[in-house]
Amino acid sequence: MPDQPPPDPVVEVTARRGTVSGGLWNAAATVLPMGSTLALSIVISRELGAAVLGEQSVIAYVASLLVSVLIFSFTSASIQLLATAVGAKDDDRLAWLARWSGSAHLTGGLLAAGLMAGIGVFRDEYRLLWFLAAATALVDAVGWSRTVRDIAHRGWTRTSRRRLVAQAVGPLASIAAIYLGWGIEGVFAAQLVVAVGLLITLAHLDRSLPRLPRRPAGRPDWRPVVTTWLAFSGSMLISQIIQRRIELVFLDQFHDGPTVAMFSVAANVITIPVVLTSTLIGASLPAIAARWVQDPETVTAVMGRTARVVCTLGVLLSAATFAVGPGLVRTAYGAEFTQAAEIVRYLALMLLVVPLGQVCTTLWTGIGRLRPVLWCGGIAAVTDVVLALVLIPPFSLAGAVITTFVAQTVGAVLILGYTLRQGVALHLAPWRLAAAVGVAAAAAAAAVLVRAEVDGLLGDVCAGAVFLVVAAVGVRLARVFAADDLHWLAEALPGPAGRAVRVLAP
């Protein structure tokens, strides 16, 4: 009997159903709350109007920015440092870090709450909303401080389950508050109530852990702690500026609430496919990073394949969003948001490069090489702020669209260029890329024609179905994906998803 050929290490590293199956759950846990938040924005726009949605969007962005930089940065740093102390069984360092984490979270929470309350004082309208958001940020800070030890000892599972429930309940409670007639104030009050409930459930996790010694023997070196926190806070600041749309702040400052709402809706629609793609594909990268130390050449080969697949998927995803997204916005939000629907078409072009850049970022973050990530992201963030300041005051939404597109493209191109210089090769055949563009254009054209003939939700469904059918047939006939790439993806994806990929093989 002949010997079996050895498994392809490029496939072996990532083609484990558990790896990408976990990515599917991770993607669901990431995208489902985004979907419920999108549903909340639809209800706000239809029941309370575009101006109120614009105000809610600005408050949500500022809260996200401050919580990420001043609170969750301490959470991420604490988990990494505490997990190291747990692994080393260093009880003194563990006790000191736990107390430092509690103080840091409380300080960050008070600072974030104070800044939001201060902004609220100087607003002409909706001051109560800023005060409620400030209280919610402070509660979140205390909640994260009570979970870091549990995550360091036991992992994310118990905390993630509770937070996922809260993320699902929050928008639903907010929607209920609107229909009960409590207005936008009821939305923010409901979110505060959910945050308090989550804090109560998270406190039980901390109390189930062993008590810390009252007096640690000595204070460890604080410099690694500060360095770790600065790395996380810088990374999160960059993410908030580029990916979370700081353009909202400039639109609010120089224009009005409805203008903010138009851009916010379009940006939220684009964010879902970006996050879904990067989360799903990025799920295999922890396994890749773990093998980096042993076999970097295999890892670069795997990254080339991953990036090649994402590059082609980005072309198809951009075309789908361009063709189907505007109709969905008009159907969901109403004719008042026609301008937002048109913005979706322009922002869809970002999907050509942004998912690819995020995959590269995830690789270098996973193996601990943060400097290129911070440099590339920092340049993109500075580009974003400068362009927003120059373009948004005179050009409003057009300036915001240009700013977003240029900044995200700069960040993606820089990190992709660095990745290619490190030896990761795409090996993307020009004819395959041209075939992908042709198939995407044909599918988009067919979807647009169908949507022009059929109105409403039925038209959106028909347009989406036509795009999928034309794209699937085109991908198979034009051999858009290499056979090895399809085999790798089919082996990695579980169940029906893997079988669907095999259908695309010529």
C-alpha cells in the first residue's frame, strides 16, 4: 500500500473546523449586537426623527471613544498582566495588579463620566442624555474592574455570555422605551438600567475567586504595566478615530443633527460587512500566530492564502453592498434617508481594501509585533483628523465620505505594504482578479436592474437573491478562486458553509 502524502502544512495550520467554527460564533457574537443596534437606530429614525438620531449617534460615538481609551484599555492591559501573574503563580504581583486594576478602572471611569457630563453642560439641548451616558460609562468601568481577575483565571467564556445577553437586551429595552412613549431619554435610561443589571451579575464572578492577600510583600516594577497600557490605549484611540468614525464629531460641530444621522446610518451599514469579514477570517489567525515561533515560513504562506481569499471576497462584498445596500437603507429608514443610501454606494468602495488591511493587522497583533500596527494606524488617524478638519466644514457629507475613504485606505495600504515586505506574498493571478471584478460587476448590474423594477422589501430580497445567484455562477464558470484556496476554505468552514464553498469549485 503506498504511503499517504504528508498533510499540507499551509492547510493544516488553519483548516481545522474548530478554529473557523469558533470564528463563526465569534462573528455572530460581534455582528448580532451590531444588528440589534442597527434596529434601534431604525426605530429612532422613524419614531423620533433624523435630528434625534444624529444626537444619539454623537453621544454613542463619544461614549465609545472615552470608554475604549480610558476604561477598556485598562481592562485589556489588566487581563494580559494578570494572566501572566497567574501563570507564574506570583501571588504578590497578582494582588498588586488586581488593586492597581481596580483603581485604574475607577479613575478612568470617573474621568470619562466627568468629560461626558462636562460636554453635556455646554450643549444647548439633550443635556440629560449626556448625563445618563456619563453614568452608564462609570457603571461600565466598575463592571470591567470586577471581571478582569475572572477572565485572567478562567478565560472569557463566563463574562462573554453575560455581556452578550446584555448587548441583546439593551437595544430591545431601548426600543420598548420608545414605543412606551418615553422618548430618547428612555433609550439612555434603559441602557443605564441594563448596565447596572450587568454589573450585579459580573460582581458574582469576582466574589467566587479566592481573596487577595491584604498586604502584598512589595510593589513590582510599574514600567511594564504603563508600557502595556499605553500600547492598548494607543491602539484603541487609533481604532476609534478611523473605524468608529470621528467624522461624526466634526459633522455635529459644523453642521446639524440630520446631517450626522445621514452619515451615521451609512457608516453603520458599511461596518457590518467589514467586521463580519475580518472577524470570520481572523479567527484562524491565533492558530497561525501560535505557529509563528516554530515555522514562520509556513505562517507567511498561510497568510498569503488568507489575504488572497479576502482580497477576492472584498471585490464581491463591495459590489454586493453597492448594489443592495442603498435599497435596504431606503426601505428600513424611509425616504428621508435617501442621502444616506447614496453615501452607502461610495463607502462600499472601502470594502476593496479595508478587510485585507484588518487581516494583516490581526496577524502582527497576534504575534506581538505592535510597532508597525501603531505606526500605520497612527498615520491613518492623523490623516483622518486633518482631512476632517479641512473638508467637513465646507463640504459637509461629501467631505466626510472623502475623509473616511482616504483615511481607511491609507491605513490598509500601509499595513499591507509592510506585510508584503515581510515576505507574505499574495500570488494573486491578474486574470483571476480581473475575473472577480467582471463577475462582481455583472452581479451588481443584475441586482440594480431588479431593484429598479421591484419596490420595497420584496425588491431588496429579490436584488440580493439575484446577486448571489449570478455571483455564484460567475465564480464557478470564471474560476475566480484557485482550487487549492477553495479546498482550504471548504475544509475550514463547518457543515453547510463548507459544502456551499465546494459548490463554487469548477
